[in-house]
Amino acid sequence: MRMFEQVRRVVERVTALLNTRWGRTVQHVVRWTVPILLLAIVARSLTQIGWLQVWNARPGALGFYLVLFLPFFIQPLADLVIYRNLLRVGSALPLTVLLRKRYLNSVMLDYSGEAYFFFWARRNLILENGVLVHAVKDSNVLSAGAGLVVIGLMLLAVVATGILKLPAAVSSNLWALLSVGSLPLVLCLGLVLGGRRVTSLSRGKIAMTFAIHLTRSIATLAFEFALWWLSGALPTATLCLAFVALRLLVTRLPLVPNKDLVFVGVGIAAAGMMNLSAPGVAAALVIITAAGQVQEFGLVGLPWLFDQFQARRRADQAAS
């Protein structure tokens, strides 16, 4: 527990630093500069293709638009089931908090949402610090392990279908790369074998949490494959699988904010390299990304901003 206390102190110091005037200034600069830069790059690519051509190539299948808004809720709902079970708090943990956690991880940096969730839970739930630390730590370790399994399955699929041919340098060092890449699974195994020395979770809860994360990852990829198939932008299922794999690769880039916008630029570039219909691919990418951004802002960002405004107004009224 001494290690977790040290981790908690480091997180609190980082949070205090971010709450200083200098820290808030840096956050605002990063929050606005990176999206503006990415939007400029995407706008330039769309201009080169032709805005009218992109508009005319938009998906026409009703099924595409029915599926479009579903992937947004998969991770928050999975986290809701996991944390309500691990923390035994029931309805005291609302879905709103997990939506905000997803929003921060998407808009800011990876694991900024975990930091928000940790401090929210400390303030609003009656929990021992050790229980909360273990729940957040172990859920993220198991999520990384499940994600690695999905990446492995996806890699096998793209190699088996001929989408990807491993370079000779990769093939000759395959075991070394697998050893490094399997670290999350080693950590998951450590949770199982270490028992109460490293975690407060029973093996049953470890297995259930891992299964939920694995199911969530597979469901997300299945919805993304369905979107590409229904969009009509890609002529074959193999190419749909290739773009799902490309999206998975982009989401795994560390410390990169606004990965949805990054994927738009990467996807348009990939369409050109594969001699695909650039307007069709661009239209699908823009619509998928725009739907995610609208959901994040409309369902999470705007209500959260309103809540903060109301809280400050009540504080000002109490002070006066």
C-alpha cells in the first residue's frame, strides 16, 4: 500500500500544478491549438478533393445513420458496469461521470479521464482509498490486456487476408517485438497470480472485468466495420477491415489528443495511397467524426459547462 500512497501523492501534485494559473494556461493552449491545427490539415485535404465531390459522395444507406451514434456509448456503459461492480456503489455512480471520463480521454490526453474519475469518486463516494486505487489501476491494466488481445486478433486477420505483409526486419525480430508488446498481458497475469499482494479483486472479478473489456473492444470494432460496410465508400470487406485496423492503430498512439481528427487525415491519405474513391472515404470519415464530436459536445461538454456555470453561480450567491 505504500506504493499506492506514493502514486496518489504524485497524482495530487500533478493535479495541483495543473490547477495553477500557469497550468490552466497550458491546458487552454493545448486544448485549442491542437484541434485548430488538425482541423486546418483536414480542411486542406478536403479542399484538394473538392467539397462538392465530398458532399455528393456521402453515404446513402439508412443503416449507416442508424449505427452511426451507437459506438459512442459502448465504453461508458462498459465502465459503468465494471466500476459499479468493483466499487459496490450501485446507482451512486451515474453514467454522466463515465461519459465525462470518456470525453476527457478523447479531447485532452490519455488517462486524464481516469484522473478525473479518481478524484470525483474520492469526493462523492464513500470508499477506502485502497479500494478505489486498486479498482482504477486494475481496470486499466485489464483494459490494456484486453486491447492487446484484440490488436493481436486484428493483426492476424490483416496478415491472413493479405492486407498487411510483415517486412523482413519485423519477421526476423518477431519474438522480441511480441515480448515487448505482451507487457499488458504479463501485468494481467500478475494480477491473477499475485492475489491479495497486488490487488483487492478476487479472481472472479478479474475474469469478469477482463471479459467486459474484451467484449467492449470487439463490439466497438464490429460497429466500426459495419459503418464502413454500410457507407459504400469501400468496395470490399477486406478494405473495410483494413480501415478498422488503421483506426485501431491510431487510437493506440500514446499522448495524442483528438485522435478522431488525426484519423480523418490519416484515412484520407490512406485512400489516396490505395487508389480508392477519395470523396467517398472522406465523406464517411467526416460524418463519422462529426457525429462523435456532436455527441461529445452536445451530450457531455455542453451539459458539463452548464453544471459548472450553475455551481459557480450558487457559490457566488452563497458568498454574497
